[in-house]
Amino acid sequence: MRRVFALLASVLVLAVVAQFFLAASGAFDTAPADESFRPHRALGYAILLFSLLVTVVGALARMPGRLIGMTALVAGLVVVQGLIRTVAAAFDDGSTAGTLVFGLHAVNALAIMAVSGNVARRARMLVRPPAGSPAGSPAS
């Protein structure tokens, strides 16, 4: 079950990388903004649900509590992404305040990437066999 958690944590990182790609492609698209960012927004919802799934799998796999908490933190940070977008949209279009608040969306995205990458790295470390053990022995 720990291997499944490590695999899912790695897939989560790949989804976050894809999210950065979709944000950049939406920013440079010539279509209207709402249409350009539709894939980015859809993947954001999927990342939220997937991070919750990974958190549950981590709990079922009896991963360390800190690792489960960090995985839940990814879900929390994704919720903050939506809140940042909502607060920024509450300002008049094109206002400096709205633009500055929306800049936090990118900073929070970096935090999501850092935390999800850290979760995946730690999960992989937990499923690797200890140094000096035979290559064929199962990890606990």
C-alpha cells in the first residue's frame, strides 16, 4: 500500500506540473480568458480531489502522520488558490489591487509544487529498501 501511495504522490506532482503548463498556455492563448483557462480550472478541481484521495491512501497505508498532513496541506493550498482567484475577481477588472492579489495565485502555486514534491520524495524514500539490504527483499 505504501508503494501505491508513493506512486500516487508522484502522479500528483506530474498533475501540478501540467497545471503550470495549462496556466502558461492559457495566458498566451488568443481566445477569451474564460475559455483559455478552462482546462487549467478543470485540472485544478481534479488536483483537489486527487490530493484528497492521496491523503486517504496515505492514512490507509499508515504513512507517518507528518506525511499525511503534508498531503492534506496540498489540498488546503489548492482551496486557497480558489479563494485567491475569488478575492482578486472582487476588485474591479484591471485594478492594481486585484492584480497584486492575483499574483499570490502564482506564489501559492509554487508552494503547492514544493509541498507535493516533498511528499513524493519522502514517500519514495519510505518504500526504498534500506542501504545494504538485498535488492530482492521487500520494503515494509
